[in-house]
Amino acid sequence: MTPTRLPSKRPRWFPWAQLVLFTLWIPILFLIPFHGDFEATYLLGIIFGGGAALGWLDRKWRDEEKLQIWAGGFERGFLLLSLWFLAQRLWSDEWEPFPTLLTTLAIAILVRYTTGLVIILSRHRLGLPPVRRDIWQYFTHWSIYITVLLQILEAQPYATIVTGISLILCAVSSLVWFVRHMRDPNARSHITVATQITLSRIVLAPVFIAVFFYDGDSNFGNNHLVFQATALLLALSSAVSDWLDGYLARKWGEVTTLGKYLDPWSDKISTMTTFLCFLGAGWASVSIVALIFYRESAVETLRTLAASEGEVIAARPSGKWKTAIQIGAIIAILTFACFDGILRDLHLTWTMWDIFFGMAPRILMWMVAVVTVASGFDYFYSSRHLLKKHL
């Protein structure tokens, strides 16, 4: 007896069934803010069961076609939106504590899904086989579904426990999946690791703005402590990456022309973005930010002029001191702001601290401006032979 053979391609009804399941997410997203818990749970159960059935039927065709890549991306996007809407629902309830764990999970999943989609599309473009989903991927996916379900039902303490489990599974599965991807030499980017770290500072700059002004108010103190701490962590990661990219480039012998140009540019993008946020928060004046901007623009013009003459202006000690002081001032100011946020949350009043915090950011920013301008004069003085040719 000849065994029944499955079709070589997915049935025509398969994407339509996926589309039907996707449309069910729309009423769920509307029901969550208005506490339509029973209806949302019912629809989520249909999506979860239908998705599991389609996944079981689809096991033969897991070839990561573009259609299925985007289908998986939409499913994960709806999951992320539901988590975000649930967090927003808890934020708006003054009787509920801030959903720190749920917010952390939503941010972790956003990073995981975005990175994963980029890698999947990159592998598809290069003609590489997909990284097969392992048991960690399945556990994480199911755990997130269960987290959404329990958070909708507000089934405490089980919702909090499963949220923590989902966060751990997300971290483990991301690490396992990324390692499996990097084990393929053909999947590695031609851009060096050091340059990729440099590029990360440029990517994180708009993220810093979104976190700094998350509450929609220029007063950074009105942000929740979670977002204040996130802004500080982003500044620390930028400082670490500024040191790490140069260290790895020298250690691995991967100093490239692209890296030489991107490194100072990413530094300026990162620091100027932060200083503009400080300007909005009232921690820096327009004069301070303008002086820093004028200096950075002037030195970059000088570098361009030197490049036209076939010369390279190397980083001077004054420039390194300038960068170190800028980063130190940024971290110090954000640390002060986080400490001030802790005092506010604890409803503690400390007059000496209020006086100090009211003056310290502006004093530090004026120090940054003076050092920045002084280092600019140092660069122009050291390049006076170049300026004599054109003046």
C-alpha cells in the first residue's frame, strides 16, 4: 500500500487560515484597555489553539518562505502589542503598582523579535538555511501566550510568576538561537564586530530620546523610576561600547577605514542626543549646547579639510579627555536624577539635596562646554600648518 504523500507546497487555504487568526487580534487589542477580559480570553484561546494546529500541520514546510516570515512577524507583533496594552492598563490604574516585570518583558521581547526578524531576513537574502526552532523557542512562545492570558484575567500571583518565567525563557532562547546563527561562518556580517558595536550607539540614540521623554513631559523627574534607570543604563552601555569597539578593533586587528570614520561620528550622535535631552529637561542652557555643537562641527570640518589634503587628524589627548568628561558628566547627571527619583518615590524631603541637584547639572554642563571648546582650540592649533595653506 502506497503511503499518502503530503503536498510539496502549503495548501492554498493555509495563508487564509492564518489571516483569519490574525484578524482576531484586532478585537483583543480593543478589549484589553476596556477590561473585556472574558471576550479577550475566549478569542485568545481560539488563536492559541488554531495557531498550534496550523503549526502542527506546517511542520513539513518549515522552509521560512517570505510569506511565513512576515506571518510569524505579525503574530509576534500582535503578542507584543497585547503585552504593551496590558502594561498600559496597569499604568493607568492608580491603585495598581507599576508593572515593572511586565514592562521589562515587553522591552525584552521587542529587542528579541526585532533582532530575530532582521537575522531571518538576512539569512533568507543570503540563501542560507533557516535556524530551526528548538524546544526553547517553543517553550518561550507558549509561555508568552500564557502570560498574556493570565495578565488579561489578572490571575495573581500566577500572572507575575509566569511573567518572570517568560522573561527567563526569552533570555535563554535568544542566546541559544543567536549562538546557533553565529556558528554558521557564512551568516556573519562583513562588518567587523567592533564596527557593529559602534553602529549600536547610533541606533540607541533615538531609543534614548523615547525613554527620556516617555511620559511626554520635558520634566525628566515625572518619568517613572523604571524609565529613569533605563536612560541611565543606555548611557552606561554607550560609554562601555565606546571603549569596547576600540579595544576589540585593536585586539583582533580589525581596524578599518569605516570604523575610523564611524567611531567619532557615533560619539557625537550619542552625546549630542543626550545634551539635547538635557536641554529639554532644563539641565543645560541653549548657550552650552550651542558651544558644544559649534566645536564638534568645526573639528569635523577640519577633519574633512585634512582628508582632502590626504591627511588624517588623529585623536588628540585633549579630545580623549573631552569625550571622557562628557560621558562622565552624562552618567553623573542621570545618576543624580535616578537618586532624586528614588527620594520622590519614598516621599522623602532633603533640602540640601534639592539645592545640590538644582545646581549640579548646570555646573557639570558648563565644565563640559569649557573642556569641549578648549579641546577644539587644541585641534586647530595642532593643524595650523594645514590652515595656512587655505587662509
